[in-house]
Amino acid sequence: MFMLFVAAGAGLMLLAHVAPFPFLLDALAPAPSRWEMPPVEGAPRVYLTYDDGPNPTATPALLDVLAREGAVGTFFVLDRHLDADTAPIVARMFEEGHAVALHSHTRRLMILTPEELAETLRTAADRIERLAGHRPCRAFRPHGGWRSGQMYAGLDLIDHTLVGWGWWLWDWDWFRARDADRLVRRFAGRVSGGDIIVMHDGHHEDPRADRRYAVDATARLVPELRTQGFAFDTIC
């Protein structure tokens, strides 16, 4: 019985740090987190978010789709993928009314001291502002959603919010290749007002990953959700 309690306690501790949904750590943390957005007046809002860009092949195509459909999203970009060639893509995000926020390519950030994390994110924001002409909003999404008490303390130092996503509104597909048709069916059948959807326009290791599924899914999802009465907004 004792070992059962120990195992249960260890499982709860692990979930607090890696659960892809809000859990105990998020309720007790000093910095805020958002796994859904608060209600707004008017049409219910859906929040499209994209991780791991900028991707010089997929992200411009995705921006074309959003521009054509008159929708906005939030891009959680990786500092390691930002350079002189991709900075104009991020500048375009700002210019077309999208939000830009910070992301990480590694889970290592969850073990940094609060001060180290704060400095890492400040440095990334400074670089985005220098290269793309605008500063990202005060939001951060950790790699894979892995988080820690130290991470939340670091976010509190720089007044940032940790941003997650809605339940089963992510594009991981149980070890199968991501498919636009399946994602659209899942998202459209599950989404409600205030929900945050996450797809990937990039990859944390491959800066030119094939992300056509995200472009195609967005092109189909936006008009489908509009027919359901939803509007689109940014988390910032």
C-alpha cells in the first residue's frame, strides 16, 4: 500500500510538470497561465496558434492563407530559427495583425534558475525586436508544454504569461503522420469559445520542415469554424 501511495505521488508530480492541460502546478504558480481565453463580447472567439517557426517554406504559405481568409493567429517563434533571411517573415506577422510570442526548442528551460530563464527570454525578445522591428508580446509557450516552478518564477520576473492549449486541440496524432483532414474534423467537432488551437508551422530541429498539413488544415478550418459562428483573435 505504501508503494502504491509513493507511485501515485510520483505520478502526480510528473503530471504537474508535463501534463498537456492545466494541473496543480499551474494553479499554484506565481505567474499566470492561459489554457483557454476569457469570454468576450460578440461572436465566440477561437485562437489559432502556431509553434516552431519561422519556417521559410511553410510560414509564408500559412500567412497567405490567413490573409486570404481574413483571420489572425499567434505565432510562437524560435530564436534559433530567426536570422536575416527569416526576419522579414516575422516582420510580416506583425504587419498583418498577427501576434508574435516566444517559444523554446528544448525542455532544458524548465531547469534554469528563474533569473536565467528571464534573461534567456529577454535576449530572445530583444533579438526579435532588432531583426523584425517589433517586440513580441509577453507570452511564452514551453517546448512540449513542459514547465516547472522555476520556470513560472522566471516568467513572473518579466511579467510573462505561460500559454498552453485546449484539450485535444493540438496536432499530435497518436504516432501517425499529421493529416489535415483528421485535424479539421477533430478541431471543428470539439472547439468552443475561448479555445486555443495549436499547430506547427515549423520544427524545433529542422528549420525547413514540411508543414503543408498545417497550411492545408488552416485553409479548411477557418471557413468551417466561421460557419459555426466563430471569430478569430490573438492571445495577445
